[in-house]
Amino acid sequence: MKKKFFQMGLSELQEQNNIEDFKQGLTDEDAGQRLIKDGPNKLEAHKTSKWKIFFRQFKSMIIYVLIASTLITLLMGHYSDSVIIGLVVIINALIGYYQETNASDALEKIKNMLSTNATVYREGQRKDVPATELVVGDLVFLEAGDNVPADLRIVDSDNLRIQESALTGEANSVEKTVDAIEEEAVSLADQTNMAFASTSVTNGSGTGLVVATGSDTEIGKISTSVSSVKERKTPLMQIIDKLGTNTSYFIVAASIAIFIIGLIFDTYSVSVLALAVVAMMVGAIPEGLPATTSVILAKGVSDMAKNQNTIVKTLPAVETLGSVDVVATDKTGTLTQNEMTVTDIMIGNTEYQVSGTGYRPDGQITKNGQPVEIDDKLELFLEAGFEANDTELTKENGQWIINGEPTDGAFLTLYHKVHPYGNEPKYEELDILPFDSEFRYMAKLVKDKDDNRTLFVKGSPDKLLEMAKKNDPKFDFDMWFERVKRFSEDGKRVIAVGYENEKKTTNEITHDIITDGINFLGLVAIIDPPREEVIEALKVMNTAGVDVKMITGDNAIIAKSIGKQLGLADEIHAITGLEWDKLTDEEKVEAANENQVFARTTPSNKIEIIEALQKSNKVTAMTGDGVNDAPALKRADIGVAMGIKGTDVAKDSADMILTDDNFATISTAIREGRRIFDNIKKSILYLLPISFSEGLIVAYAILTKNDIPLHPTQLLWINMVSAITIQFALIFEPAEDGIMNRAPRKTGAKFMNRHDIFQMAYVAMLIAGVSLVIDAWMIQSGFSTVIASTTMVNVLVVGKIFYLFNIRTPKLALSKELFSNIYVFIFVGLMLILQLILTYVPFMQDIFHTGPIGLKEWGLAVIGGIIVLSVAELDKIIRILHNKKKA
């Protein structure tokens, strides 16, 4: 089997790339030929044409029916009807277009992450070239502050450290070495002899051999993965599409059948019959469905941005939250603070606890819950941790931040929990040995005001324990090793601290001075603490039937420990990315459901875990902040990115951004999503019977050979104007009681139950029946067809108004729930004003074929509305009593 780059030794790399000397590099000619062969070192982002996006909005059965109606009325010379129907089509298309183009392009952001210039060795000369001209085999020089321009195999390292958290999820920067790695399967986070494009150099310098460029780099693979991810339609959109299509098919089929019956019985002339059938289709088609759904979702987006620190980029994503079964989340910075914190100190046989989390220097050192006096040993320990350090702790804009390593930052914060910020040890630095992965410790030589010199050391316990044993043969190595093991098993990172008094002539540090032996001071245990608000949020999610999976680049022990502290599950099962890769597709589906922690994962692992959950018909939300999260964020049913610490790539791949980086916001958003779904369902159950009643009125007229009582424009007015007035009242309906105590809606579950269908049927027939009875009485009483038609429009609208009070709550309409949504009365008032304009303004009368009606006609409309509400409320009372009896 061919060796991977991290497995190859330096001689093998030279032989494979035809290089005699790593300082010599390629010739310009060779580099040019390779550039022609492999192409430039850049990523391509393909954008969909905006015209294509616009025309895509017309792919809907409802729109097809409306377009057909527009053409028929146009051919028949009913221009006002065709213009109004056509405007409805355009408005719906513009709403959909705005939704789809409002999201940014994640691929463009990934493309921009690549470095613009690179320093390379060519023909023995070190020169700067555009990063796009890098080729496989180039020798790239790296130093602190550089962005890595391509994937490199490190061939020379001088304390080279690279920050890879955006790609691997590893919080600390990684020390890079030149040594080959023998194992065949090694996660990205553990490939210590590789440097990856888009990561950044934090310390030291080195040289790397280019082994991959452009789309072949790890960031390039992520870009390809993002572009190839097929986004699933949200559960709501699946329901709306299916509902709209099935409703349209039914209405078209019924219209064709009635048209044929009309021809057979010679009811009307062909032109009149065609117009009547168009009126029936326009009346029965729920034109307001897309607009109403979009506005309810848009209001949800607005509310979440204002009140819940959440930016939702695509409207359907708001509702999708309400049906989420599983939230897959990154650990670092999402469930945890991404701020390393000292929790325990062990000096001699005394164990101390430290309160406070993160880099804010608030907290105290305690023993058995009681504050302690800082004795000489503890003070020396604090000074050692502070001095053996090359990180800075500062306060910016009210936030405590570090410039350097998180572990070092934890020691600085610990010191300032005892000594106010600004009060530092009275030492002068003489020399420093930065942390080196070969030696696994760092040291600093200092002197005090009396010129006494002290060497402070902190680092890996196994190294410092050996040094302590050298210095003192009686040192209990095994006891301290067991203490280290105990802290490690709790998922804590353990750092040892020591010191050595030096001669006044010592001005430099050497490794020999340190390894000869030190005085051991003690240990600290450090964690990246869980966010306190996450614990409560997880309880809420568990009650709501939502599982939470932790997917992280960290190691399994730490991740599992954090999971226990958070209360992720009663019993936590973990699997690593390497173990995951060995599973079959069927086993992956099982593992995705059984495990709560996925450790040392790669970007491809993350997207596979999401896909495995979706194969189990789970609606998934994925949270993340790094570039490595982008494919999974895009593949999930809803991707949630962190707004503060998240990369631009993560934000652009996500559907939703948490502006406060607060995972707990997700539980609030799930509750909001469920409320929105309930209100959309109420809106649809309200909209459809009204539309069907209009279709029934026209169908009845055709089959009974009577004049058509309603014009197509009148039917559009009823559907569209009421959809943007009284129907909007449902946007503001509060969440129903116990909304977070019910399980998520099952994927594929029917949108409407039997009673919903039964209620739609009887309400449609009831409204149509009341309207036809009133119309027949008015015609027999000698009213003109214009007045009768106008009265029928108002009977239908007032019937809608009364029915609104029934559908908006599962409780009785005339209860305290009547005033739970004050906006209902505002929108009802607006609708009545529009009805007055329709009825009495002359130019509206011309367009919509209406005329002025009197108080008697308005009284008939109100009586009709009362009948509709009374019957619907009687049905509700029967259901409430039946449910109480069952309970």
C-alpha cells in the first residue's frame, strides 16, 4: 500500500519529488511545467445565476394553475382579471426569490481563506511568489504570522507551532516536527508533521514541502464537499409542496370534470363556461398559502433576531427548529467556553479547588469549601506558573482575552485570582526556553531585586516527575503519577510545576540545567469548562425529546468527561473518528444513534454522522464554528453557526447564526420553531376551507345552471387581501401550553389528522351553504346581481373573521384566550376598512364588480359569521369533553 505523506521519511520525500536538497527547491522551469499540468493553487466557487433562481420560483403547481388562469382570461379579453391574477403570480415569485438570494456563498469565503503570497525556495533562492503559483514539490518557508498557503509536509522545524482549530477543532496550537509517523490511520489533529492550507503559524519557523494544492488540500476537500452537498428540503417545505400540489391536482381535476359536464349539458356558451371554471379554480386555489407561510416565517426570523440573539438566514429554517430530533454539536466554544481554566491544585499532600471559569480573574482558591491563606509554598507555586509563561492576558471591550496559548492563559488567570490585575511578581526576566514538543516543557530564568536567580519550569508531568526524581531520590514518583492519572481520567489536562535556585552568575538556560533535576512544586488540573447555561438547556431539550450529540476533534476521554458534566445522557457512549471509519454503512446508522460522543473526528466524519442520522428519519441540527464544520452545517436540516467565534465559512454554510455564541439559545429557538409550526398549521387549516367554499359556490352555480355569483377578481380579493390582513393575526399567536413537553414531530408524519380534514370539509360546506342561501334569498327578493354579489363577498369575509376566532386556539373562543392576542382585533379592523373601500369606493367597484350595500346586507353577513362560529365551537366543545373522558 502506498505510504501517506505523514508516514514518509525525509529521504523518501526527496526521492518522490525529485529533490536533491530541501534548501535548493525546484527550478523555475520545473515549477512552470507542474503549474501547467496541475493548475493553479486556488479554489473555484460556482454561483447560480440570479435569473435561474428567479425562474425557479415558478416551479409550483399552484403557480402553474394561476398562470393558466391568467392566459385564459387574457385570451377571453378579461384584462383586469388577468392583470390581477398575474400580479399574484409575480408577488409570490419575488417573495421566494428574496428568500433564496438572501443567503451568502460559503464557497467564496473558503476561497478567500487561502494565502495570497508564499515564500518559496527555487533554484537555491528564497523568493516571494503568488500563492496561486505554488506547485507540488515547492519548498515553502513559514514563520510566525504566516498563513499556510498549501498542504505541506514539514521538513524543517524550529519550534514551529500552528493554530489549526478552525480545521481540526483542537484549541491549542500544535507543535510541528519533521519525524515520520508510523501509523497508517491518523486524524488530522494528530498529524504533527503536516501543515494545512488556511491554518496560521503562531510561533517559530520552518520549511514545508508542498504535497497538495487547490482542491486537493484538506480545505479544498471541504470546499468540494460543501459544493457537492445536496441540501434536503425542510420538513415544512416538504409538507407545503405536497399540500399545494395535491390540492392543485384535485382542484384542476374537479374543474375539468365540471367543464366537461357543463359542455355535455350545454349549461353556458363555451366562453362563459371557461370563465366560470377559471373563477372556480381561482377561488379554490389557496393563492395566499405561499405568502402567508413566508410572512409567518419572516416574523419568526425578525423576533429571533430582536429577542433571542439569533440571525436566521433562510425562512424555512425557523420552523425546522421545531421539528428537530437531534442536535449535533461541536464541543469547544459551543458546549464549553474555549477558555482553559484551572480547577484543582495539588501541592504536597494538600489538594485545593479553584472557583471561577474562563480568563476573567474572578474566583478564589479553597480547601474543603473554605478560603485558604496563601502560604509561601502556594505563593511560590503561583509565581512559577505566572513566570514560566509567554502568553499575555488583557482586557478589551470588557472581555478578558489572551494572546498566546490557552493553557498558559489559565496560569495567568489563576495568579490574578489571588493578586489583582497589574500586581505582578517582582522578577526581571533573564532568559526563556519556549515550549518544545521534543522536551514538553517551558522554562524562564528570572532574578529578584536582590539579584537572586530562580528557574521556573512547567510542562508535561512525566517529564517533570523524572526531573524531580533526579533531584531527590526519595521523591515519591508513583504517588504523583497516580494523582496525574486520576485527574486525567476525569478528562482534565494536567500540568506539573517546578523550580530551581540558580547561581548569580547564571544568565542563560540550557536543557542540561533543567534535566539535571528540579524542586517539584505540584500539579494543576485544567479543563475547558462547560458553559453553565448549556446544562439547563440540555435538560429542556431532553424534556422536549431532542437528543444532543457531541462531535469534536478533541480526544475521547476529555469529550466523554465534559459530556458527563453537562448531563448529555444518563449513560454516555463514545466512538472515535478512526473507529467510525471502519464501520459499514449499516453499522454507521446504528452507531450514530447509540453514541452521544464522537471524538477525534474529521470533516468527512461529521457529514457522515449527519447523513447516518438522517437515514434514521431524524431531523438534524448541526452546530459549529470552524471551517471543518462547514460541510456538515450545510448537509444538516438546519446548520447553526457561532456568531462571535465562528469562521466566515461556518457562518455562510449555516442557516442560522447565534450572535451570542450561546448554545442555550437553541432550546429557545426550538420552542419558537414549534410555535411557528403550530401557527402555520392553524393558518393552513384556516385558509383551505375558505378557499374550498369559494370553489363550491362556483361549482354549485355551474351544475345548477345558475349565473356565477362571484367574479374571478372578487375571489382573488377574498383570498389575497384576507391573507395579508386577518390571517396575519395568526403570526402573533402565543405558544400553546406544554409546547416543550411533547416529542418532536415525526418525519413523514401526516400534516392533518382525520378531524382536521373533517373540520375543513364541514366548514367549507357550511360557509358555501350560508352564502348560497343568502344569495338565493336576495335574488328572489329583487336585489340586483351586483348588490347580491357584493353581499356574498362580504358574507364570505365576515365568515372568515368569525372562523378565525375558532381556529386560533384549541380552547374555547369566548374564554380568556379571546384577548391573548390583541393583534387579532387590529387586523380584523384593517380587513373591515378594506371591505368598506371595496364596497363603496367607485374605482374599486369598477375593478371588482361591486356596489354599495346597506345595513340589512351587513346584518346578513354578521348572521352568517355567527352561524359558522357557533357550529365550529360546538364541534370543539364535543372534542374537549371527549378528551376529558378519555383522560
